[in-house]
Amino acid sequence: MFFVFGVSETIVKKAADKKCSRFTGTYPNRRELSLEEYQQKLAKTRDDLFAKMKAQKLSHGLSTPSLAKHTQS
């Protein structure tokens, strides 16, 4: 048996959504980011997480390598 390990874009997106706040600053200067600012911040957070994230188990147990689906990003 073997497993497929790697970094999934889906996992990175979920982690970035949790980590990235729609607000900036601290009280009393706290403000909500505009949609464009938030999207830029989210993209930067995703890129940073993707670069730093360690490989994780992406598949259930497989018995032969031919069962692993190969996809190109």
C-alpha cells in the first residue's frame, strides 16, 4: 500500500481563507478592506502558504501505482 503526498491548491485556499482577515489595523483605527485590497491580501497569503506548506497525504491507501490519477496543473 502507498499514499499520494503533495500540496493541494484546495487545502491552501481553505487555509488562506481562515488566516486572512477582512480588516486591517487595530482599534480605534481598524477598518474593513475593500474587495480589491482583500483579494490582493488573500492572493499573497495563498502564495506564501503554498511556498511554506509541507506535503500532506492527499489520497486514501492505494494498492498499485496505476490507481493513482496523475493530473497536471
